[in-house]
Amino acid sequence: MTSSMRWRAVLAGALAILNSHAQEAAQHLTLVQGKQGFAWKFDANSYDLFAPLWPIARDAAELLASQRVEYVRTCASKTCEWLFLDESKNHRRRWCDMTKCGNRAKVKRFYVRQKRSAMTS
């Protein structure tokens, strides 16, 4: 595990909620045959209000149980609370989205440098 990832105890209630949604999602999965082989597909005919949560819960549980969980990062922006999966080559990505949080940080640093430069001139 990388030094930037710190394990914290997960609240039992939060894990129970995720397990509940993941188990419900599994009940709505069917194995279908396609041109390239077999794949899992959610029952598209369901009108359950929780249906949008099924793929999210399944993917979250799969990620937590995988080796890739060590690359889950928190955005470096002080105003952002997003988590992201760092799939960069060296796993040193800092921002959830470079066009939003990363760009804001770069613009802020540029502004500070320009202001300092103007004050020293």
C-alpha cells in the first residue's frame, strides 16, 4: 500500500449498507451471451427505485475487494470531497479532475506568483 493511502476503520453500519445494496444488486444480475462471450447485465425491466444504485454498489464492493483499492485517492483540493481512482502511470495524481480542481489550483498558484512578481518590481 502506498504511503498516501491510510486505512481507517469502516463503520460497521456503512459496510452493512454497502453489503445490503451489493446483495440486492446481485439478485438482479443475469448472465447473457454476446458476440464476444458472456457478460453480466442488470435486469433492465425493473422499476425498482434503487435500481440506479445496483451498478454503483456492485462496482464499489468489487473495488474494495480488489488490489486497486490502494489507488483510491482523495482530491487535493480543500473544497472538494471527491474520491477518485488514480490510474496514472506513476500513481501520483492529485486531483479528481484536472479541468476543474486541478485547473483552479494552477490558476491560484499563477495568480499568487504574478502578485508577488508585481510587488517586487
